[in-house]
Amino acid sequence: MHWPTPTLLVCGFLGLTSPAFAEKIVLRVGHFPNVTHAQGVIAHGLSREGKGWFEQRLGPDVEVQWFVYNAGPSAMEAIFTGALDITYVGPNPAINAHLRSRGEEIRIVAGACSGGAALVVQSDGRIRTDADFRGRRVGTPQLGNTQDVAARAWLASKGFRVTMTGGDVLVVPTANPDQLAMFQKGDLDAVWTVEPWVTRLALEAKGRVYLEEGALWPQTGGRYVTTHLVSSVRFLKQQPALLKRWIAAHVELTQWINQHADEAKQILNAEIKAETTKALPRETLDGAWRRLELTHDPVRASLLKSAEDAHRAGLLREKPDLSRIYDLKLLNEVLRDKSLAEIP
């Protein structure tokens, strides 16, 4: 394997003076078993094999404990209760958690993934133009999640009236596995979702990609956030040196994955199988991978617009104040150390 040599850390950071007397610092980290959480999944897999990416870079006095979640709200609840210190999570759960805690509990400290979402339609010709969406049923993964907000905003931009229960187009929030089954039976005319479900809809249900979501983001060059690295405010304040080391290793891992895609995909798929009992078919994984960009950039502008769209769609009662949701100071320190461009 092409592993870059990790930087050795001096024992004694965070006030510990001797490894002989130091208790291990336990760092609790969450992720989803999904390709859009690739850094977390791959690092968890390497940890399972005794080759921990983060463990090697954090030093022998840090113990990393991994936790797997299947929904953003669950991961955010774990942050609130102190069961997690940091987690990989999608943008809308982060927004909702930030607003729910009045800006007191979580901070986005780095990006992880951009892209991966698309609008897929039935290939039988029932939808050929934007006007054909009138009277149709469009599936999204969850009410108020990132793709649900994007679908409602796009439909509204085309002049359709969309309500929670109907309107000109019926948006049907449905879990991704159920979406696939309903789409295969023809009960959904279209689905707005994220990888690997976009590729699964195309391969397994013969769907046709009608719109790549990147086409809706000219202001960011087609980039939009799919996954963030989020820290609890408590951990950020109490352990900034440790969090900075994590962010540095996260940036390095992102670079390594982008430079060694084939090897990275093998590790990722083995860990997905370990966590879910089923690996992704190679064709599905390759298709999903091409639609994603793994990046440390949180693509801030896309999050802010998504929050505004959620407010306009009635999914957020008040106009969201996200002035404190980002804390990129440590990320920019890492990027300066590595002579990489800082994030404004």
C-alpha cells in the first residue's frame, strides 16, 4: 500500500508530561456506512485492520472509538448528549442541530464530500421536459434533508406549487431502499437522491438521469456540500490541539484517497460490507465514485443557499442564522502548514 509516513507526535500534548503516567484520551467519532462518508468509512476499515490512519497520526495516548449511524439526526443527538466528539454528517442535519441548539452545540470544522446528487426519471418517456413534472410523484430520501430541499427549490423555480401534502407536484419523502422498490414498480415517476442510490436507480431500475444537481450550482463551479466534518463545541474548546491533529490527518487522508482511488475503493467497500453485511457491486461503486468529489473544502456558499431554500419551502420556520455554524480556524492553520490554499 502507498501509505505516506505519518508525522510522529511528541507525547505530552494537552498537558500530559509522561506517557508512563498518562491516561489515554478517548476520541469518539461517527460516520454513516455510505460512499459519501468515504474518509470515515475508510479510516474505520483501516482501524479494524490494525492500520489506523488517524491512530498513527494522533499518537499512542489517543484511543479512537468509531460509531456507525444511519441517520443524521441520530448523530447530532449523540453530539448533544456527549456520546460523540466529532462526526461526518450531511449539511441539513448540521443546520437543524445548529438551529435547535441556538448555535451553542456544533461547529462545521472541515468539508468531506461534494456532489453525488441527481434527479432520476423513469425511462419510459413519461417525463421528457420540465413541464412533464406536473401531476407527477417525485421521491426524496427524507423530509427536509438536503436532496428534499433541493428538489422542492428546483420545482418551485420551474413555476410549480409544492406543498407538504400536494400541489402541482407531489414530493414523497421515502427511505432510499423503499424509493428503489417504488421506482422499479413505477409508483414514483422520479427520484431526487444521492449516491450510491443514483447509480442504483440507473442500473437496477433502468432510470435515466434527468438533471445533475451540479448544474444548479454555477456560482460554486458545480460544487455543493454533501458531507461535513462536525465537532461539538465542547470538544473544540477543550481539545483544540487534538482536533487540529485530526483535521490535518483528515486532509492527508482525503489527498491519499484522491491519489489512490482503486485501493481506497477496495478498503471502503470491505468496510461497508462489515457494517451493513453487503458490499456494493463494483459497477455501482464505480458509477457513484465518478459523481463525487472528496474534499476538505466545506463549500460554504452551497450550505447557506440550501438553508435559504429550506426556509422558502417552509421547512424552516424562521430565517436561519448560520453566522456561527462554521469554525474553520484550525482547518486554515492546517492548510497554511501544508502550503495549501486557505478557505475564506
